[in-house]
Amino acid sequence: MSELQFTIPTLFGLEGVCADEVRRLNLPKVTAENGRVLCTGSEQDLPRLNLNVRTGERVLLALGNFLARDFDALFEGVRALPWERFIPRDGQFPVKGHCLNSALHSVPACQSIVKKAIAARLGGKYGLSTLPETGALYQVQFSIMGDEAVLMLDTSGPGLHKRGYRAQGVAAPLRETLAAGMVLLSRYKGRDPLCDPFCGSGTIPIEAALIARNRAPGLNRSFSAQKWSWLEKELWLRAADEAMDREFDGSYEIWGGDIDPEAVALAKHNAALAEVDDLVRFETSDATQFHWGGLYGRVVTNPPYGERVMERKEAEELYRAFGRAWNKFPESWKLYLLSSHTEFERTFGKRADKKRKLYNGMLKCDLFMYL
């Protein structure tokens, strides 16, 4: 099979981090755009991307793009793509997608037309008037932005943030891809202590442990494309072997604390599921009394934001108290704190050295960096 085109959607703000990850996998033609990373590769790179990428939301296989100013152009453009190369005669191919700034603004109408066009192409190729759709899942995604339509197949299935270690979370959990992005932005390499005094269900310390060990985040889960008939099973085994060969042995100082004992118990449970419970220590601890021995280290954390009015005042008091605790740390310590609170720096008591816009779901946040 010839060169494949991949699209990896990301949370806004993580495009550059994800592009660096893909480059480290030695894939060619890597470019970062708003909310996504593009690259090319071969069949063997499809499993490698799914297993190894920490900050991408899923791996999409791009089949083609074309101008679609009306529904006829959309139908003909979709029908012209080589669907039979990827979807077998019994493949299920549900369709979903989105439209933005397009004359084709009705998503249900576009879904219906894309589905009919694919069915027409496959029916003609396989000599079937009705396709059974009883086999493996080939989820079709379309994106229509302006006049350009892009057609893709989702190779991942459940989003890549679903690593398999968090069966349940606490209230307002941090997405694993964002937690990994925060740790990577802190330039953590496993050499110095990493602490999260607002650890909740443990996502940031667990992602830090996976990064320190260089463990591929997708090893404990499955992917849609594992059932695709044109993709050799051997490629998945080879990608997993390659990933495990790159793991490091070693002990690391990674700590998570939370004031809620139930959250701490859940964090320990999740760390065991992620197979990093030997690397991370969790304790019931009050962040306002947070202290740590040692001349250097970093704190990567995601405290409560206080999105509601009463909670907002509580969050400000928490930031003030945490700011007082932080003032006692040596200047060689670094802090990377994510918050959507517009008054964070004022209540914390110190302006950040740098800020980076990130999105926690649809919520616009800043990563405040004290370097």
C-alpha cells in the first residue's frame, strides 16, 4: 500500500507538543495546524501512532479532500474516493462529522449524503444493491470547513485519552491527554521530584510516571483498526514490542496529594491499573500546607477553578493559601499550574513568568509557569 495521510486532532494549545511527539517517532511531513497535527506514514505507522502518542485525541486516516460548494459536489467528491481499498464488503461504516463556515451547514443532511455516496461506490465495486454492514467498524468522519470537505476513517475507536487505567474519575477530571501535555510542557524528564498537591484521581502523577518510564500510553487498550482486514495483525505486535523495548528501568520521585481520602484511594487504584504504582506515591494532604524537602523539583497541578460564584470565592481563598505555601519553596523549584480563573495571579500573589493558553475540554485556561 502506498503512503498514508494521518490527521491527529488535539486539544487547542497542544498542537506543537503533539507534533514533537510524532517527529520523535520519525514520521515524515509533520505539520501542526489549529487543533490538529498532520503527517504521512506507512501501514506500520498506524499502530505506532495509536500506541505512542500521548497528547493527540485520536488517529484519523485521511482519504481525500475536495471542494464541496453544494450537495451534488459533496456526493460526487465522496463517491470518487477509493473506499473499497479500506472498507470490505461486510464493513460497518457509520458517518459523523462537522461543518464550519460552510454553505453545507446541515450536519444530518451531509451525513446522509456521505453515507449514500460511500454505499454507491462500495455497492458498485462489490456488485451489491444492499451492503450487509455486519463486519468490523470503519467509522467515517467528515470535516467541511468553508468549501473544503475532508473525509477520514477513525483508526482509534474510543479517544486516545482513554488509556484504560481510569474506570471512574472524581468530579471535573482532567483529561489524560491534557495532563500529559502539561507534564511535557514542564520539560520533565524523570530526573527531579515532580509533585501534584491537587492530584484528584491521580492523572498528572500517573502520566508523569508513564513519561518518566517512557511507557507507551496505549499498551493497555485496544483500537478499532486492530479488526481491519487490510492491516496485518503482525504490525500491532511489532509496534507493541518496539514500544516496550524503549521503556526505561529506574526509580523516580513522583508524588500526588489530595485533601479528599477517597480521591487518594482512587488515585492509588488508577496507578495500579496503569502499572506505575511502584513509581508514584499518593497521600492525603492539604495543599495549603504543602511543603517538600529538597533544593529543586517541579510542581505540575490543576487546582479547582471555581466556575460557579460561591465556588469562585473558595477557589480564590485556596489560591491565596497555596501562594503562601509556594513562597516558602526555594527559587530553584518550578511551578506549572492550570486554571481558568481570570484573577489567578492576583489571588496567588505573584505574576507568572510565562503563560500558555490551553483548553480543558471547551474551557479556556492558562498554564501559569513560574520558572
